[in-house]
Amino acid sequence: MAAKILNGNAISKDLRQEIRQLVESRTSEGLRIPGLAVLLVGNDPASEIYVKHKRRDCEEVGFHSNVQHLSANITQEELEKRVADLNRDTHIDGILVQLPLPAHIDPARVIDRIDPAKDVDGHHPYNIGRLALRRPALRSCTPKGVMLLLEHTGVPIRGLDATVIGASNHVGRPMGLELLLAGCTVTTAHKFSRDTRGAVASADIVVSAVGKPGLIPGQWIKPGAIVIDVGITRDAAGKLHGDVVFDEAAERASWITPVPGGVGPMTRVAMLQNTVTAAERVEH
Ligand code: NAD
């Protein structure tokens, strides 16, 4: 295997340690510890696992956490009221609404209600707009986690060709904006693209965020490219798969993320960093 592994578990562990030290120094200065609220609606098993991880992360770094597990039957109005209450709660710096929400809830309306200064997922239109205007405030967690991984490679990325596969509001689009902000020449491929292979083959950086195992065969990868696999698909046996055929791609790439243990832990640590940023902004 030629590629070096971007080990998100190890990199995020070091970053969590830094956050823990920051929380400790805040406490010794008499400042409030950062607080994160998570709203989990219904009983989606994957969401329950994600929220469990977030609670554990909060404990590890010393945050105050407020996890609310709400009924799948909650109304749009009740859920928006929970958000409004958390917007006013002075112990809470970050509000996270775990997606997906039940079909009767409009997720965009819920996210719109989050105070942008507490939007630690970075999904609010205000925060996406700030990123688009090159004045990032709270940045979308998964793209921010990917940028942390790229930083870890030590490769100067300004001027490189980057291809993002997937154009969702929460991942693909803000990912393209982050790479553009970093000075890359960005191509976005999506389900209507006619030559995704060509877009991948010319890229120095490939970020795949689709959720289709095997979508990117190793032969598509330009030798020496950095390959970041955001995709996570759980098979019938419970095993997780990325979009990229890892063994093949690792023969050609210079750096590659594993699934699991690549982007996932970086997304979580980016959210913790955003919560610290949100807490610090309250004091200034
Ligand atoms: P989504 O379903 O909202 O978007 C998928 C995107 O893929 C769409 O823009 C679609 O146009 C594109 N697409 C579909 N088929 C395609 C094809 N054949 N070729 C090219 N593009 C195609 O999904 P999402 O919420 O953006 O998540 C994408 C994946 O990333 C999922 O597997 C999800 O589980 C994973 N994810 C991982 C993390 C993490 O922290 N690792 C975070 C968020 C999402």
C-alpha cells in the first residue's frame, strides 16, 4: 500500500485533549464551562449511537451537556419551542438537532430557528452564507473536519484541483465552499453529473460524500491524490463501508481516510471546537 492513513481517531483524540485543556484553563480563570444541547427526536438507531458518542465526547472534554430525547410524535411547533428555549438558555453555547427528523417535521424550519451564534453544526443559512462570502463564522462540522485532516497532511493545498462528489446542503456544498476558500479549484460532481470518473481522475484532492459503497474504484484515482471518504453505509451485517474502494485507492493515493475511523471522529471534534468558539464569542 502506497498511501499514508489519515487516522481520524488518533488526530481527533489529540484535538479533544487540547479542548479539554482549554476548558480547564477557562475554569481556572473563573469562566463558565461550554454547554452543548442535543435534541434527539424518535428512535432512529444510528442517531441514538451518534448522540451517545456526542454525550461521551462532552464528558471527555468537560463540557456541560443537555441531551433531550424527544418523542417521535413531537409537533413542529413543540420542537421549535424547545429550540427557542435553548436559544435563551445562558448555560448553552451550542444547539444541535440530530438529523434525520421524522417525516412530519420540516428540518429546514427547525434549523432556521436556531440562533446562528449557537449553530455549532454550522447548518444555518446565516453560517453557510458567511462561508460563501469568505467570512466563515461557525463552520459546517463535516467539511471543517475534512479541512482539519487536509491540514494534518502538511500538503499546501492552495491551487490544487479538488473534486467533491455529492452536493448535499450539509456536506457536499459547504465542502466545496471550504476548499474554494482554501484556494483550490473546485469541481462538484452529483447524481446528474455525466463524467464523475473524469472529475475524479483529474483531482489532486477527492472528497466523496455520497453514501454508495464502491462508487469510486481505485483506478479512478490520480496517482498521488489525497482521498477523503465521507460516505458511511452500514451493510446488513452492521459493517460500515465508505464510497471509495479502499484497498485499490490506497495503492495510488498519497493519503487516504479509512471508514470507519477517518472523517466521522473529525466531524465530532469539529463540533466540539465550534462549541468552544461559540462560548468564547459570548464573552467578547
Ligand atoms: P445526501 O443523500 O443528502 O446526498 C448525497 C449526494 O450524493 C447528493 O448530492 C447526490 O446528488 C449525490 N449522488 C448520489 N448518487 C451519486 C452518484 N452516482 N454519483 C455522484 N453523486 C451522487 O447525503 P449526505 O447527507 O450528504 O451524506 C453523504 C454520505 O456521507 C452518507 O453516506 C452519510 O452517511 C455520510 N456522512 C458522513 C459523515 C461523517 O461524519 N463521516 C457526516 C455526514 C454524512
